[in-house]
Amino acid sequence: MFRTLSLKNVFVVVIVAAVAALISFPNHFTFRTYALDLGLYTNIAWGYLNGTTSGFQMLGIDRHPFADHADFYLLFFAPIVLILGSVGLLIAQWVAVVIAAFKSLRIGDFTTDNWLFPLYMLALWPLSNALAYDYHSVLISAMLWLGWWHASANGKWRASWIFLIFIWLGKENMPLWMAFSTSGFAFLYPQFRKQVLAQTAASILVFIFILGAFMPWFSSGESVSNLGKYSLLGTSASSALQALGNPGLLLEALWHSKANGRLITGDVKIEFWIFFALSGGWLFIRKPAYMWMIIPIILQKMWHDNERFGGTIGHYSIELLPVMLVAGIDFYKSIPNKKVFILALVLPALLVTFRSMDRPVDRSNQAQIRFYKKTHYYRKGQTESHALLQLIPSNASISAMSPVVPHFACRNNIYQYPTKSDDAAFLVLMKTEQCFPMPCEERDQDLKMLKENNSYELFGETDLMAVFKRK
């Protein structure tokens, strides 16, 4: 593969790698990665190598990781976490993005202008938003999707099955997504229909097994916890089927969220549909098979109780990226020159991505994604805070607020504050943003109380955080 790369191709991939790194890595060093998800996933991966599977103990929950998500990647990434520590999963995620950029060149190797395809990939807003939201395994699955597509389109079925299996391992909903992806592929490549529909059948069976048997087994026979996040569908398969009998309500949820019986205005969802259309979603009208491929992703976004998941933030749209990319490459085959591709897809996608960074509807933490701003790379007190945290003994139990947890995730006795706050040896409280899971007013009260508490003494303090040590 590398022998066929032109200097222009390498240059564009380097740009993709550089921008991805600039978005992702500084967040960790400025305390903008969190217990959910980087801290939890790192602790789970570290635990696999240390004989523990109780990563949720940091949240005060007695639950096996597989009861929450069927994420097998952490088993493979455990050695990376052991070697690289809390930044290991971020590096694995970044490597997946770089490999996907190379893979987009291979998918588009029918033209010498295939350098446009990794550029279009970078321009699509789901990538930058996912990278800004610390780590999640679905990003890696989405990057592997391009490998599956390339292998399948070239009739390389052994490689196709290998990619498919590894995509399944990313999360419990990946087999369902691949059932739609493979069946959509069958319409686009009828010459491979027999081979790829076998993958559809296998994906459906794997999805049923994971959701119907595997995850419930780790849940001690209880219903899978994620089902409770879709009140629109109820909490069981029967209630979900009953909800499907009300298509009007389900369609309305595509631009509104209904949580606890209350209809919430859906500005973030409207923004999502505008971004999607302008970035290349209109291509799916040209070939509806591509729209078929993303149906489960769209529905899991729009039907979720948390309205924000239906918007553009985080990793909740990353599975759309590879489908939009191959639809764009497919479109390139039908146009006279690269200028049309740039004007119709790359430029609008870049403008949409900049809008998603600079002026989105949901402005929860713009510093995470605006890599062109100084605040993305530096926060007052961050250097002193890292130095202060280094003074905490390696075997000490710690209850820390969410932005601090990832930095101590490679140990057994790390908890998200206020979990174990009554008996931990050290308490670490942020003084600025991210009070989750407690109201900021309550956090401020705790800071004041701890400074007057006879059980703890102030171990150290910076502009960002205060560390207390049990006396």
C-alpha cells in the first residue's frame, strides 16, 4: 500500500493525523477528558490485566462491564493501557483514524485525485466531534467499517469477514448496524449479493445473541441497562414492539425528544439534520441504499431519552462518517472533475464542521473541540495541577472529580467523587467546570466544608483543583 502513495496523498494523510492529534490529545493534559468514558474504559482495560472486572466500582455501581456494553476492544487494548497508561486508548483511537485515512485512498484508487477523500473525511463534522469527546470504541468500529467496505467491494471475502467480526466486537449495537450495512451493500453490488447476505444473517444472529443472552447473563438475569435509556420503546422487547405500532410518535421523535412524558423542543436535532444534509446527506437521496445503512444509527440517536445525543456532539454520529465518505467517493465517479467534488462536498462539509466547533446549538464545552484557540491547549493552573497530582502516593485510594479520574485510572482504588468520599485517603475536587455528577453549588459547599473539616487537611491547591488528605 505504501509504495503506491504519492507525495500529495501522504501530505493529506499527515494533515488528517495532525488535526486529529491536535483535537484529541491536548484535552487530556488540560483535564478535559472524563471518568465517562476515558477513565472508566481505561480502568476496565487495566483491570483485565490485573484480574479484576469491576471497573464500575469507581462509580459506586456493582456491575460487570459487559452488562453495560459488549465492548471487547478493551481486552485487546489492555496491553496498550499497561504500557502507555491513561493516554493509551486515545492513541489507539488516533491510530485507527490515521489507518482509515489511508484506507480511503485505497477505496478511491480509481483516480489520481484520491487525496480528496481523506480530506473529505477530515472535513466531516462527526470526526472532530467524536475526537473531542475523549474515547469511545465505536469510533474504532466506524474506522474499521472502511476496511470492511474495501475488502467486500473487491471480493476479498476472508478479509471482509475479519473486518466484520472485529466491528461486531466494538459494541452491542454494531452487529445491528452491520446487518443494515451488509444488506445495503447487497443492493449496490448485486454481483456479491449471495456472499454479503450471509454476513447480514450472521450479523442478525450475533445481535440477538449479544442482546438476548450474552449481556443479560452478565446482568445476572436482569434487563440490559441500556434499554432503560429509551423510554419511548419501553423496557422490554414486547413494549418496543408495541411502540412500533405508533409510527406518528416515533417519527415525531426524529426532531423532538420525549423524556418522562414531556415533549422537549428539538433544536439540537434540527441542527443535526441541517449539518447532515449540507455535509453530503443529500447523496443518500441519489442512492437510498446508503440511507438504509444508517437507519439504526439515526434511530438510536433520535429515540434516546437524552436529547443531546440526537444532536451533533460527541461520538454519537461517528458511524455516519464512513457511510457518508463512501457515498461521496461513489458520487465522484459520476462527475466531470474534482472541482465539482470540492464545491459540492468538501467545502460545505468544512464550513459545517467549523460551525459545529465555533457556534453550535449545544455549547457544553467548546474548548474541547476548538483546536484553533489557545484555551484548547492551556488552562491556568494545569502545570501546577499535574505536579500536585504526582505527589499522591501510587497506592493511595482516591475519590476524584470526573476530569481527574482518567489520570488515576490505572489503579484499583480510584473513584469518581463523591463515591467513597467518606473513607478515601485523598479527595480531589475541581474548582472550575465539570461538577458532574453533582450540582456545582453542592461541589462549592463541599470545598468549603472540607477546608473546615477535622478529618481532612488541605494537601495542595491550584487554580484548577484542591486536593485533600485524610488526617
